[in-house]
Amino acid sequence: MPLPEIGPGEMLVRVLASGVCGTDVKKIRQGLLPAPRVFGHEIAGTVERLGPGVTRFRAGDRVVLHHHIPCGACYFCERGVHAQCATYKKNGTTAGFEPAGGGFAEYVKAMDWIVARGAIAIPEGVSEEEATFVEPVNTCLKAVRKADIAPGQTVLVVGQGPIGLLLTQLARWAGAEVLGSDTLPDRLEMSRRLGASHAYDAHDDVARAVRDRTAGRGADRVLLAALGPQAFRQALDATRAGGSLMVFSATAPGENVELDLGALCSSEKQILTSYSASVDVQELAARLVFERAVRVRELITHRLPLSEAARAVELAAHPAPGVLKVMLVAE
């Protein structure tokens, strides 16, 4: 592919590391967007070339890029619902073709609004691989904030894949006692290592175990980081009366569940949703990664060169023992 042409306010970045995200996997495997596109939105690299007017960075600087940044002035932005802003919905990084992230390539162009408000310098001592977690940590921190997680609460995180383990750490950082559930023993072990008080086999009666631990009530907050009706049912059953369930992992059309509205209303449980990142927590999320308050290096289980991108996507698409975060790295 030709190098992307850059214009005023833009910059060309050589990609050194790009995480494979579950949303990328869905788009690729389910054909959610028409081809041709280059996906990959967890991007860290070095500035290769600067367009006229760029003063924030110099060639050779290491940066992590957000691919979505809102306008800050529309109806949705004024109400803090940044992911629904029309500007936010425009992808601001591309390797060519229709902008779709572009991190699964050697070079990406960051457009002017990304350079101005969505590019973050990587401090000395932080690796590019660690820096790729700034965007996913942002999305998880947004969900934790929206779920109003606070000290003294009991929080269950259903699913202990890469995103679930970030949510587990952030809920613990927010002061809650955190419980985890998953079907894979090594993920349960990692959950405990990263701060969960208990981690339950999802094949068992997790809701009962959580109630037993909370004087029969259930979890104050439940964060759903797994897909499917069974995971949703487990999450809702484990939520105490008057508590809330944050649905985080459903990002594609057709991810359906059945819901008993009568039981939901009579128990006064709330179902919340959170999608994508937020500029409101952009600096805090970066600081949590850069200062290693959230441990991300331990989540990386596979590092593959760009020439093995197809294998990387397949690995990330199938939860299996020994597979957590899959990373594409420069060859």
C-alpha cells in the first residue's frame, strides 16, 4: 500500500505495536463494514512525518493515538454523551482506504483533530506495547465511572478476558471488593492475581456464590465483559435488588438476550450500557497505564509480526487457555 498522504495539521506515524481488539475481530469476521479497510485502533508508534502547522510533536516522538475524538460543541457533547457525536463517529486514523483505525499496517495517518486532541506522548520507560492499552483502559474506565463504582461496594466482573481483567483492576482501583467469573481456569487465576478477592468458575452457580458472600443480597454492581445469553443471565441473577448491571461487551447488531421485564422492574435492578472511549477520562486513563496503576504487560500473551495478522485475529477470536491479549508488532 502507498504511504498515506498527509496534509496541514496531520501526521504520519510508524506503527510499532497495535493491540487486536474484540471489536476489530467482530468487524472482520462478521463483515460488519464493507471492504476494503485496514482495522486496528489500539495504536502506538513513532512520528515519521509532520504536516504544516503541527507543533505539538516532532519527528521521532513516540505517541499513542486515539482514533475517535468528539467535536466538543454539539448536542451530545454538551451532555457528555461523546460517543454519539457525529465527529466522534468519524474515524480519525487510517492506513488508506476508508478510515477504520489502520493499526494493522506499517504506517497510519492521524488526522488533524486527532493530532490536536487525541495523540498522547509516550513517556520514557513505557513501552509501545503498554501504551496501546491507553484506549481500552479509557473505555473500561468510562464504564466504571458510569456504573458509579465506589468504596464499600461488591462488584462482580463476568468474563475475565483482556477487557474483563482491565475492568477488574479498575473496579478495585475505585475501592470496591471485586469478584470475577470465567470458564477458563488460567483466566480465573489471573483474575485473582490482579486483585479479585474470589474468582468463580462460570459453569457453577455464580449468582448463588455471590449471594452467599453478600448476606444473600448479590453484587451491588455487575460488569458484563462476556457475550451470550448465559453470561447475561448469570450477570443479572448476581445483581442485587436495586443494584445495576453494566453491559459492556455487546457492540454488534444481533447480540440478543431475553429479558423478563416484570422481574426486572419489581427488583428495581438497572441495566446500563457503555460504549467506546471518553475524552473526559483521557488523561486519567493514560496516567493509569503510564504509571502502571493498571497492570497491562501481564495481559499480553502473544506478540506476532504484521505478516501474521490473520493468525493474530484468529487467536483473538477464540478464547482459549493461554490466550489473552494478542499484539501485532513491527517486524
